[in-house]
Amino acid sequence: MTTQDLIKQILARNPQISQFQIMERLQAERARTGGLLCDETLLRLIAAKFGVEVEQNTIHNSGVMLTSRLLAGFNDVTVAGRLIAVFPVRSFEGEKPGKFATLMVADNEGILRVVLWNDKAELVEKGDLKAGQAIRFLHGYTRCDRYGKVELHLGGKSQLVIEPPETSVDYPNIGKFVTKIGSLKSNLGNVHLSGKVRDVREPKTFTRNDASEGKVLRLVLADDSGEVTVVAWDEKATELEKLKMNEALQLVNVRVKEAQQGGLEVHVDSSTYVVINE
């Protein structure tokens, strides 16, 4: 189902509101959730607040699926792998307030982003889920994120099994998917890096157009193939400002960009998982 289909359903049920009002709500939801969820997922949340029961797709799969085989629109999906990133829980308000947490899980085919909703997110709050654990997700459903990549969602009927009895040693860790710094290109999008800190500059604060305060920190990360400038924003700048020279640093899910002065740099934000001195 496309985002336009969802908007049409909301308007059909609520003729008193306009498409402009829906888009305003969508923009507010993007800001509230930190831009981590795709527009389709956010519109489903908005539709529920307006009393619209959105039709679900009917594609099902009951076997364990490899991350590379997943398509958006699957229901009743089972995926197994190793947790490589666990992000903090975020809350959202509205008629039906709730919370969610995001994870990243790897199997031998690739890396998948997983979104846990409400009671499932509480597993992160309680500290039950940690990077390095083998895990199995049951009865999930798939959607596209804001970049068009498939992600797995777990709601009320979904289940998680931590350290399942099957041979979890077969699940890779993040090292399998690390990109060498010397191989970075501007069209790679999001990558995973591992290296040692060569330089850390003093963080700087700035004021955004909306009068909110931001923070940015730059450092240099090196591996045996080269080095690159890392640009960390806001809470990640605070997390990294105490780094020391030659500390080992692992960055899961950073975005490669062209630097204004030429060359490449990688950007670290709330969607990046940081491991220091592993």
C-alpha cells in the first residue's frame, strides 16, 4: 500500500480534514520519532488516531527467512540472526501514545533493521537485549523505511527468542560487513566502519533555524587502508567527545557524504550505533 493510498483512506473516513493537515501531522511525526520511521509506517499511526483501520497485505511466510529474501508487505515473518546494534527506546504522544525501539540484526546474507513496538520495546528498556546475542523474531511483518529498504516490525502478536537453541555460532558479527576506509565512495550510502581514533577536535555548538541548539564534533578514524573524517551530531557528539587517541572505535550505520572541501567524510547521528574500545 502506497502513502497516497493511506492518505486517501484517512480523507475518506475524515472529510473534515484536508490533505494539507495530514501532511502537517506527518511532518510532526517525523520530527517526534527522529526520522527513524518511513512515511508509510507514520501514516499508519496517523490513520489509527483518526479511527481508520488500514488494510494489511496478505503475503505470509512461516519459515525462517534470510534477510536478503525479504520484501515489503510480508506478514507472519520469522527471521534469525545476531544482534549487532540496540538503540534506545523512543516515545510518541497522541490519542494512542506508545513507544518503539530499533535494532539491527545480521545473518550470513546481510543486515536488517528491526522495529519493536510498545511491550516489545520494553525488552530494550529492561536491558534484556544486547549486541552480540543470537536472536529469533517470530510473527513479524515487513515495511520499507524512509530510504526504501525493507525492515522488520514486531507488534503485539510477535515473539522474540533470545539465544535460540539452533547453532547460533553460525550468525556473523559486524566484522563481516565492515567497509575498509580506503574503499569508501560517495554512492555507498550507509556503511559500517571499524578503526582507531587518530584525532579528536573540540565539539562546537550552533543554533538551528528553529532556534534549537545543536552540537557537532569531528574526529579522524583510521584503519590499515586509510583514514576519514567522522562528523558526529548532537547526542552522538556528546557520546564521542571523551574519545582518546588510538582508542578502537566501531561505527554501525554511518552515512558517506562528499565533504565541502573535497574528498569524503562520514556522518554519525541518532541512527548510528557506537562501540568504543571493543
